[in-house]
Amino acid sequence: MNLLLIRLSKTTLLKISFFIVFIILFLVLLFCEMFYVIAYDISDDKRRTKLHNLLKGFGVWNQFSLFEAHLDPPRYNKMLNIINRIIDKQKDNVKIYYLCKDCFLKIHTIGNAEITQEKKVIVI
């Protein structure tokens, strides 16, 4: 069996290594769920109800006009696109806060408040 040996410079090997690490990080972020808090202030009852019903499909309704959600990037982008179609950008106010895993672990609650937990799905 003949083996083809390729000699690569240290610079080339370093570039390949960085590229592989970049691809791995990209894939981790692509499929990793993030924690979001979505708050909104919408005066029109019809648009507010429509947005509320939409957000129920993405997260958990925690308080009036406030949802919490664990979303991967494709679901987050889908939610964002639909929100943009529902709201009136001149009149409505929607704020989306992202909390990293470390920040999520530092959430403090007072009283009977519960933190929305990430759903674990096991496929057999």
C-alpha cells in the first residue's frame, strides 16, 4: 500500500486547525438552544392577542406581556420573522433579551416565581 505523504507548513496546519475549530463552534451555536425573555407593549387588542398566541407556541407565558423561551437559532429566527409581520413598528414595542447559560444560572427569583426550564427530549 502506498501512502501519500503531504508536507504542510506550520502556518498551513495552524490555519486548518483554526478552520476546524471555527466549524465546530459554528455547529454548536447553530444547534444550541438559548434562553430569551420576550417583553412587549402593544396597545391594539387584536395585535396584542395575535402576538400572545404566537409566543405561546415558542415559549412560556410568565407574566402579563412577558414570555420566556429556550430557542435554537432557526426557531428564534422564525419567531422574529413572524413578530415583524404582526406588530406595527410605529406604535408597538417588543424587547427580546438574551441570557447566556451562565447568566441563566444566576437568575434570582423571589416569592413563588419559577424559572422556565429547558425541555429535554429523548428520542428512542
